Amino acid sequence: MVYSENIIKNLKEILDYPLQVSQNSFVFAEIVTGELVYVGMAEFRDAITHISRALWADDEVEALRKIDEAFEHIRRAGVESIEWAAAKRFEYVRRVIETPSFLFKLIFLKNKKEALQIERQIKKLFIEGREKKSRKDKWIEAILDYKKAIECRQKKA
């Protein structure tokens, strides 16, 4: 197939900023959890498959459709990876609060109110991220919400 300027332009667009954002989100999720993020890997694999199909498509309309599908997988790779990491962070905070160990009691019991504030803030950011994650115009904001949830700390007055 001969690649039109439109196909090349669309490929360059999705392989520039959206790919960078998703890769950074994916890597951040792996770093903060210390685990492989399989959902992100699967989404990147699917994006590559759609790009390959776009390059071998018989016509421009089909190629552009495959590029759009590749973008969706690139977007999901970033959003789903960081959402997974934020969910792990929230689960950890809840577990610490709900089942305090001796060390938790020793260190944090007097600060349980602060720990609960952190939990509420993480939950709020997680909900905000979920509301934005499937929107093409808000997915990067969703990633930022999830990142804030992961990095959430009690602010000192």
C-alpha cells in the first residue's frame, strides 16, 4: 500500500505525545509497585498489532480506522497501568488502617485521623480518575489523578 500523508500524520500523532504519556505512566506504575503491569503490556501489544494492520491495510479508510484503534490501546495502556497501581496503593492504605499491627499502633494510632484523611483523599482521586479515564479529552487528567493518589501524603497545615 502507498501511505498517504494523512496516514503518516496520524501515525506520527499517536506515536508522539500519547505514546510518551502512556509509556511514562506504565513505567511509573511498575516502579511504584515493583511488579510487572501485565494489563499495560497487553495494551501495548494490541496497539502494535493495530499499527501493523494499518500498514498492511488495502485502503486509507481501513488504515485510519486501525490507527484509531491503536490509539485507544495506547491510551488504555497508560490509564489502566496507573489505575492498577493506584488501586494497589489504596488497598495497602486500607489494609494498614483496618488491620493495624503492633507497629502501626505504636506509630500511627495517635494519627489515625490523618491516616483516614489520606484514605479519603486517595479514594476521591481514584473516583475522579475513573470518571475521566475513558474520555479522549480527559485521559491524561485521569493519569494525573491516579498519580496523585499514589503519591498522596497528608499535607501539613
